Amino acid sequence: MSGSVNLSTDYCGFPLINPFLLASAPPTANAEIIGRAFAAGWAGAVTKTLVMDASSIRNVQPRLASLSWPGKSRRVYALENVELVTDRLFEDWLKDINQLARDYPDRLVIASVMDDASHPDGWATLVKKCVDAGARMIEINMSCPHGMPERGMGQAIGQDADLAARVTEWCVKAASVPVIAKMTPNVTDVGRIAKRCVEAGAASISAINTVSTIMGVDLETFSPLPNIGGQSTQGGMSGRAIKPIALRAVAQTAKAVNVPVSGIGGIYTWEDAAEFLLLGAHNVQICTAVMVQGMGIIGDLTKGLAGYLDRKGLGSVRDLVGLALPKLVDHYSLARETKNAAIDLALCIQCGQCVVACRDGGFSAIRLEADKTPVVDGEKCDGCGLCAQVCPVWGCVQLEA
């Protein structure tokens, strides 16, 4: 690495040492945890969501379920949670925010807040007190998909463009710092909701919150998961499985608004982060990867992203933002030239997976010779690319004109 790469950037006027923030979640449950993250090298953090009356918040046990890769070894690629907002007193949180602002003046402390759509005074109080305590920005949680919508909060607001804009306007009027509206993916067009929030004064959009999910059902007890005393409820899914949904939402948002976007959803590696930046995110927020792998991943994230920028000849994070957006077009603008599958026999392990997939899910364009060598029939091949996706060897199957 040449050493000329600069990972520092800014977010609504606040300088960041790198584009990596902790999302509002269990890893931001108090000042002690957030302080450890700042000491490890994270540029900022969004607090777990604050409410005026935390005495009404009581979590269930257990409150997590997961999806794992098939096989004996358990490798989690998605988590569902039904955890509610913080159950810590608002006054205690104000002390935490004040402490973090004093101890880490170069790190971004964002307060996540929530109330319902009938309480403008509640929103205003939350915002003003958090700002007075030292919060540099406010993130409006109008997107939590479980528990809180039943109280007229969270996703119950973010799924309604009028309500989302109204709450945003209340918060902006009460704030002397930038206000971020956090989007739910559980709508048809995230960009449309984001645009209304920006029109109402939001300085930034964060996208996305968790995806509304039922993770599974216990086949022995018939209880949906997580099994909470024999019952369950729909929850919010995070982790690797939601990255494609989050990328789509970030791209929709970046095309719809002219304010910074904070990308969230399934980010585990620097490569993931780079994809979000390329699709228009100005920074990224991370949660599940930290829950699974710990705060120390920040070292790999920053080193990897810096190396990538250096390899691409880009001097800063800002140079990467949105480079992929012009290549995201409507379907009828896509190229239509003919392509066929080509198999690199030097890499082929003769597993036959391409043959089976093409026979039963494609165009029966691949056959096996007597020695198990796969051969593509160019007359039958439709260039769909299924064989390339199911092949277990990277690069073995390519599509060629």
C-alpha cells in the first residue's frame, strides 16, 4: 500500500476518522461498550434507541433465532431478533452521551430516538435533551419491525410517508444538529419515503433497519422461532442474508435524495462496505458482524478498504461514493447480445452439477462425455448463467459472446 490513501471522511459536517460506525443495537447498549469501540478504532456509534419511558420496556428470553449454512459446523449468516428498544432510563442515557462526548470529542455520537406519531412534544423533548447532553446528531428510529409498531412506533411510522415526514419535521424543528431518518426495508420503495423525509428537513438518510421475518418453525413443537414459552412473533432479520436487500435500498435512496446516505445491512467485510459506498452510501453502520465476531473487526475493515482504494488508484473514501450508480439502469436499457457458457476444463472437477442444473432448470445445453467431461451445445445454450452460479469452482464457467 502506497500510504497515500486517506480513510477520513465527513458526515453532515462532522469529520470521521474512517467510514465505519456502529449501528443502533446491542453493541451500543451503554457508554462502556461504545467507549471500547471508539478505543478500538470505530469512527462513531448510534446509541441503542432511547424512549422517554423505559420502565415499560421488558424483553423476552430468548429473543434471537438464526439461519446457518447447511452442515455439521454452525456458521450463522442471519439473525432474527425480537429485542425491543433500550430498557435503560433516559436520564442514565443522557449521562452516557455526555460522558462519551467529553471523553471522545473526535468520535461521532448519534442518539437514536423513538416515540409515536401522536406525540410531537415527546419527540421534541427526546431530541432537545440528547442534543443538550452532547449528541452530535439525531437518528429517528421509524423503522423497527417488531414490538414497537404494536404501540404505534417504529415501522408503523416509517411505512407511511405522511407520518414519516411529519415526525421528521417535528425532530428537525427541535434539533440544532443534523437529523437522520432511518428507513425500513419493509416498503415497496424506500427511496419514496426517504425523499419525503428529506423534504421535511432530514439532513441524512440511514438505510436499512432489519427485515421483517419469521425465521422458522420447530418441527417437533410447532412453535415459530425463537421459541418463547411455546409461542413467538415476527422479528427483524439482520446479517449477511439481508445485504442484497440493503444494497437495493441504499441505491434507491441515493438516486432519490441529494443528502448523505448511511448504509446498513449485512456488512461483514471491507468488500461489503465497498459495495455500499459504490452504490451511494457515504459511510456504513455495522451491527451483526460485531455481535458475532467482536469489535476487533475494525482493524480488518480499515486495512482492507485502504488497500482496495490504493489498488484502484483512489485517494479517499469520497472518491468511491456512487461510482456504481450510473451503471444501475432500467431493465430495457440492458445489453441484449448473445452469450454462451464456456467451461474451463483445466479448472473443472467433473462434478456434473452444471449438467444437472441445466437439464432441470435451464435448456439441457450441457452434456457429459464418457470421461465425464462437460460439453456445451452452443445451439441450445441460452446464456442464462445458471451453470456459472451452481459451479463450485470460482471462474470455471464463464459467459462469452
